Amino acid sequence: MFRSLHMKLMLILLLLITSLMAVVGAFLTISVSSFYINSFYEQMNTVFGENGRDFVSDLRAAAAEENGADRIVEILDAKTGPLGIDHRTRNYFLLDGATGAYLSGSAEESEFPREQSVNLLAARNAVARQDSTAVGDESDITADFMDVAIPIFSGDHAYIIYILDNKATVTGLNGQLFLIIMQALVIGLLISVLLSFLLSKTMVGPIEKLTAGAERVAAGDFDSELPVESTDEIGILTGTFNEMSGVLQATLAAVENERNKLDTLFFHMTDGVVAFDHKGRLIHCNPAADTMLQRPVDSRCTYEELFGEVYPFRELMSLQRPNFAESELTVGDRNLELYLAPFSDKASGGVLIVLHDITEQHRNENRRKEFVANVSHELRTPLTNVRSYAETLLDAGDDIPRETASSFLDIIITETDRMTHIVQDLLTLSRLDAGDAELVLSRFPFGDAIESVVRANALNAKQRGHVLAYTPPESLPLIVGDRSRLEQVMMNIIGNAVKYTPDGGVITVTAGAEQDAVWMEVSDNGIGIPDKDKERIFDRFYRVDKARSRESGGTGLGLSIAREIVQRHQGAIGLVAHDGPGTTIRLTLPVGGPEI
């Protein structure tokens, strides 16, 4: 339905009318609001500005009297006309200059806005500064009120005259304008529908004839020539179509000869494509093949030079389609998978080779093997210990002392807990990799989370003789994130600093905010991390000091889990430059949380 040119023309005109009326409506609405705001402040300036010096002087004189508030109200009541006070949309309020408390006014205290406006705050600040020239007269066109606040004080007496207009008049007028605009819009839409049908009638007829002619050409009829009935753009298009039909008939045979080759050559493939003729000379090579082969491939290259060692050219040419050959080729640090096939059964054909980069697949396979080996090793060690001590208890029977038996059982429990931690960490990583570990996002104070984790590690640090120092900054913003997951990351970073710093060390936690992000750094004065290990400390099961890590119960998965959680929050975690011995790890998180 919407593919019809009739409908498209109608929709264009409808959209044009609607857009025009929307722009006009917005302009009128803004103009009316601006006019009323300007009128309001011009009126206030006339009363309280340069032309109203005598009036302001009277107010100040009244403020100096004992019953200053009553006298000011009397003066303001006499000026309700110039001030535009109508007790319905516009009222004045007399406030205590020091406290901002309501004293009197043309409306009840219940109508006084509870939230102080910018102008009222400016007036109170002027009273505090004893600035008699300051006037709060700022307004926003999007606000639902207009107001002005004038500080009046004399001697020890200070008052604020606060005039508030709720814009009811502006709102009513804008409502009437909106109704008028909608009525005009309806009439414009009706007219546009009529015009669109009249316009499309004169345009669609010749196009329909041209479409019928194109269908005949598509069916193979190149002899029918369309009549040119006009000299406009459609007439020119019809003549061009007739010329195209003749050219198409002449070139169809040549296109047919190239079809088999063009069906298999994809210049923009991400995989490499190289083609050779029946003599092994290069006839095509796409940019991806240049990159994969790590060398420029030009017309001087031959099959024997590039792939002669992979598969004999004559044997490849003797293959009958759809048979093809497969092989692998190593070029530098890349592993390439090759698919070789002849692209024509005739003597004028050739060979087509598709190159697929499987380097990352090999790397993933190696990582998988390394991961399985690490898991097996980590689980085998505690299992061996458990079995050894259990067999000792079983063989000794009742002859083993109770203290020794208790010690063996403690070791068995410790090793079991270690295996449990490994399995739990593996499950956590598995859920993170699979995307099943959904984040429970909430807004929470970033500083409170840091203080909670620091307190949780304070006792362990004290037992090791460490100084764990954290001085909270003046303010840290609220952030959006999964608090429990992020506290797990912080716990891992600070816990590692406590665990792997020699006894009596100093661990410093700092935090701050910059632009739309917050950060936390944990620094220690331990032995640090060797340069060769810095790029791998976030790898799974990787530990700088394996003996000490196992002794302290580490699994080598903590930082891997931390990195996965931080990446899910679209943050960053890594090592930063550190003066002197030790290590510094920085955690950075966006304030607004991850973009979902």
C-alpha cells in the first residue's frame, strides 16, 4: 500500500503540512511566552527600577519603622494596579529578609511556593551581603511561573518582596493557539490529500507505461519500443530506456560468458580470494588476500610461486566440479585455511583459491587446552592431599593420636574449601562468559562501597602488621552499577594487596571522580610485579608467584573475574605506573552505569 506513488505523494504533502504547522505552533507558543515574560519584567522594572525610585524609597522608609511589615503591605496594596496583582494569577508575598519566612501578602501562606526559586535565593543572598541594588529577576521560558524578588532593608530591618505569576494567562492563550493550529492543520491535511491525488494522476500514467515496457524487457522482449509522449523528465527517461534496451540486447551475450567467474569472485569478501588462469597466471586478487599473505600480490605472481608447495597445479586443474581441495598454510604469525577449486571445466577456465584466517581459532584452541590443563592441575593437587590424609587416617585406625587426626581433618577441610572456591570461581566465569550473570543495577554511593570493603579487610591487614590507609575525598558521586559485584572486585584488589604484601607493609586506597567517571586506586609497597608478568596478571589461572599463591589459598581466577565484571560495567581495570617498589591497580567506572 505505501509503495504506491499515490500514497507517497500524499504522505509527503501530509508530512509537509504537519511539519509546517508544528513549526508555526512552536514559534507562536515560544513568542507568546517570551512576550509575557518580557512584559512581566518590564512592568516590575517600571515599579521598582529607575522610574520607581520614590516608591522604593517609601518602602525602605516603611521598613525602618517598628511595624515595617504592615506599612510595606499598605504601600504594596496601593500599588496592586501597576504591579498587576489580581489575586488569581499574580500575587505578592512579603518575607522576612533573614529567614525567608512568610509575613504577609496578597495570598495566603499556603499559596506561597515551598521550594525557593533562583530569584528568591538571590534576594536572600543580597540581604546577607547588605546589597540594596541586587534584584532577583531571572526566569526560564520553560518554567511554569514568572517571579521577581526585591530585597528591602533599612537599618536592622530587612524584608523581601516576592511577586509570583503562575502563567495561567499564558497557558490559556497557548491552549487557544493550539486549538486554532489544530483546526488549520485539519483543513490543510484535507487540501493536501486532494492535491496529492490530482498531482499523482498526471505523473503516474506515463510511469505505469514505462513499467509495463520494463516488464516486457525483463521477459526477453527487446523489440518493443515505448512511445515518447512528452519532452519533460519522464519523456527523457522513456527515450533513455529505449536506448538501454538496445544496448542491453547487444551486451547480454558478453555478460553470459563472464557469469561463472563473476559468481565466485567477491572483491569485498573478508576472506582472501585469488584466481589464476589455466596457465597459472594471476588474474585476480582481493585486498584481503594481500593482507593474509603479507606481501603485495601483482600480475607478475604465479600459482607456483604462491601456492606451488601447497597443492600441485595440474592435479587441481584436473578436479571436476564440485570437487575441491583443502589445505593449510602458515604465513608469518598467521594460520590460513585454503580452499582450492577450478572455476570452469573448459580449457579457458582456471583456479580459484579462497583463504580463511584461522589464527584466532588456533589461539582459542590453545587457550582451551591450557585452561583444561590448569583446571586439572589445580584440582589434582588438593585432591591428592585429601586422598593422602584420608588414607593415612583410614590405615592408622584408632592408633593415631586425636591431635594428629584433628590436624589431618583440618587439612582435608582446607583442601576441600580450596576446591570449592576453584569450582565456584569457574562457575562465575562460565556464567559471565555465557552472559547469564545478569547485573542487578542500582544507584549507590561509590564512596560507601569503598569504605565497606576497606573495613572488611582492616582486621586481616592488622593481623599481618599492615597499615591500610583510606582517606575519603570530600565528595564522590552516586553511580549506577551492581554494588555486590563491584564490591567483589574491590575486595579482590584490596585483598590481594593485603595477602601478597610482606608483613608490615603499607597499603593505600585512594578514590576520586573525573568528568562522567569515578576511580579507585590501591597501592602497596610490596615486591611488585615483574615487567614480563604485567600483561598476563588478568589471565585465568595466571599467578606471578605460584608457590606463594597456593600457600595463601589463591586460585589465579580472582583478577580474571574482576576484569569480566568491570567490562560488563563498561569500565576499566589495570596496572598504572608506580613510583618505588610495589604495585598500583586502578579501577575506573562510568557514573551512569553500563549502556544497555
